[in-house]
Amino acid sequence: MQLVWFRNDLRLADNPALHAACASGEAVKALVCLTPAQWAEHHESPARQALWQRRLEWLEARLQAADIELIRLNLQRFADCPAAITRLVQEQGASALHFNYEYPLNERHRDRAVCEALDAEGVTALGYHGDLIVAPGQVLTGQGTPFKVFTPFSKAWLKRLLQDDHAPLPSPIKAEAASCAETLQPSESASEAGEQVGFSGTVSCVGARAARDAAYPVSDEALHACLQAFVREQEPDYQRLRDFPSRHATSGLSPALTIGALSARQCLAVLKAAHEDDRWQQSTWLNELVWREFYRHLLVAFPELSRLTPFRPETEARITWQDNERLFEAWKQGETGFPIVDAAMKQLLATGWMHNRLRMIVASFLTKLLRVDWRKGEAFFMSQLIDGDFASNLGGWQWSASTGADAAPYFRIFNPQLQSERFDPNGEFLAEWLPELRQLEPKARHKPGAGQRYGRPAPIIDYKQARQAALDDYNGEA
DNA sequence: AGTGTATTCGC
DNA sequence: CGAATACAC
């Protein structure tokens, strides 16, 4: 008997670990380790945990139909895994354990300890790079070193991609009868989406509204319909429309990617299939998937990143973080008095999801204007996001704080009002999340007047002063 | 994946 | 005098 250990790879197709176990010809059982104390330490959000559980139930039903039992080990922390899995392997008489790698350091330590424990029992434990399109270590500079800058990485990544066939692995489990297929809600589902790359996984089907209703679909039928619909109908306009939060022009597949209900490789396959020529290679949406790959490759090449150390410590040494709990609290609650920041935070609090353009705006606001340590923002995002993904979130926050690989220069400070006017020109997004502002003319919503506040708080900082203070601090003039 | 300010251009 | 451009931060 062989075991497949499912983690954030809750899928049947394009799953190398499941594929290998089934290919052995032996009986197969599936395993999950429930480690709520560890998830809490990782600030994993309730929304993400609920999505993972729902998808697990879907997966369990499919596995059962193929006579694959799902075994749940109720543990607390990753450190409990080696002993519990060893005991299980002995009880079940398993000959091998298969799993797909996860790249944060705690996960890698967990997996190494499990491998060593099983090795001592004479049981084979095998890992696979099922989470990535191109495996870590496969994209290197001419000197054989890892890339630290995105643009050359992406060129080398594409070149490496084209050297191999990256067709997704088929599901080793026969398709089920359509009876348990989720039905897609008409019209809304495919268009409400968003994807995240800077800060999170990348893709979901239903955006904001659905998250609030716990209505992100978890069946393959629904997820693949969403992916197909996005690539066919929205991806062509993705570059033009993605930065406007009110347009719902992103894929919204990030929660599914983050828990591995969909793989990046499956996304790529659908994108390629939609093109008869090579133009898919220029897709801006593909570029977002490459960001996801980049941040995972970095995490493998520079394991210390997992300890929340700045990628470039010399940059962070020049920053004095302010430990102002009042300002941090205002940011968390969406009560800063800056409409675009507050609307974005309200969207996050209400739905567990935030448009990526807005993630950049609120992260710049927190790190540059409030000068709150980026690690506080990183942890808060993880605690709220339904698509919380350690590598992407970490990469996004370090990019925003200008401490990361290929980060924004420190002086790149977003002006919240200009960003609002540029990316929500008609004030529609503001009106959706700050209903008090609906009484204002669209153009006036970006900056409520000095006297009348229309039910919104006064700005907690003076933008010009805060911007100058950040620059002065960084330049050593403080 | 930016902003602020000075300078120049064009009417 | 607004738009385009240049450049510093």
C-alpha cells in the first residue's frame, strides 16, 4: 500500500504525488495532517482554512469513489507529523509516501523530518515539484546563481519553459458522474474575480461577493469552467483592464491556486490552448503566474527569507519603523481617512480578498507613510486573506517596503489620491465600499472636503509631511 | 510596479 | 498657461 500526503495540493489532475502512488499498482490511501496550532502561528485566515476544508471534502468524495480512503491525522503542529506518520505507516503497512513539496522553511523542515523518520523505518518517502511549472533550481543565471531580479528571471524562465513539454498530468482517478457537480451561478461567477500575484497566490472564480458568502466554488467542474471562461472572455483584455478594481477584470483564481485546487500548469495549459500561435508567451496574465514562480524560486534559493529577514538588510537598516499602534489600528480597520485605502481595507475585511493594485496602495501607505514595519502588514494580510500565500505575500510586502529582491526604490511612494483618481476614475469602487461617499460627485470622492467629512474620519496623517518624513529618514536626515 | 518639481514646448 | 519632457528623490 502506498500513501499520498495532501497539503496545499488538493487536486486529482496534475498532481505528481498522487500520480506516482497510483502508478505503483499498489493500493493507495490518502493522508492529511490537521495542524491547527501551526496554522495559527502562520496567521492562516479562517476564510482560507474554511476553503481548504470544503475542497478537502470534495476531494474525499472523489477519492472514495475510486476506493481511496482519506485518513485525517488530528495533530497540533508540524513537529507532530513525523511520529504520527511513522505510526500510521506501521499500522497500515505502507511501503511508500508521496507528497508535493512546499517551499517555506517550516514546511521543508517538517518534510525533511518525516523523510528521515520513514527512512529509519525502511519506508520510501518521495517529494515532487507539483506546485511549480518550472522546478526550483531550473532557472539560473549564466553564472549558475539564482536570479534576484524579476525581468531577467522571467526571460530565462520562459526559455526554460520552452525546452520541455509542460502538459498537466491527467487525473489517475476516473471522472465521476455529473451528479455531484456544483452548478455555476449564472453570469456573476465568472466575472467577479481577481488574481493576486504580488501578494498572494494567483487565481478564484468568484471575487469579493462570493467570498463573503463562502461561495467560492470547490468542484473541478466549477473551477475549470471559471478558468476556461476567464481565458476565453477576459484574459484578452486583462492587460488593459486589470488595474481597475471596479472592472472585476482579474481571474479571481488565487484562492484555488493557493490551496492547489488548480495548478499553475493547468492555467498555462488553458492559456496555450486558447492561442493558435505563440502570442500566449506575451500574456500579461502569464506574467503574473511567473511572479508566483519567481517568489517560490527565491524562497528555495534564499531560505532565510522565510524567517522574515529583509532580502537586502542594508536597505532596511536605513529605515526607522514607527511603532504607532493607533495608526496601525486605523489602517487595519480602514479608518485612515484616505478613501482608497479605507475602501480597500473594507473589501479585505468583508471578503477576505483585495484587488492587487489596492494591495500595493495599502502596503505602500502602511510601510512608507505610516512607517509601520512591513512584517506587521504581512501578518495581518495572512490573517485576513482567503488567498494568503506565504511566498507571494512575503514577496509583495518586501517589494512594497523596498527591502526585497527587485524591490521598488525606496522613494517610490504611492500618492493615495492620485492612485485613486487614476485607477477608480469614476469613484465606483469607493462608492461600493464606502457608501457614505455615494452622496458626493464621483470626482469628489477621492478627497472628501476639509470641513464636511461625509461620515468618514479625517486623514490620520498629512500626506505631504509623511512622504517627506519617510524620505528624510531614509536619507539619514532625521 | 511612482511622485514632485523644474523646464521646455506649443498655441 | 496647460501639456510634454527631464530629472531627482
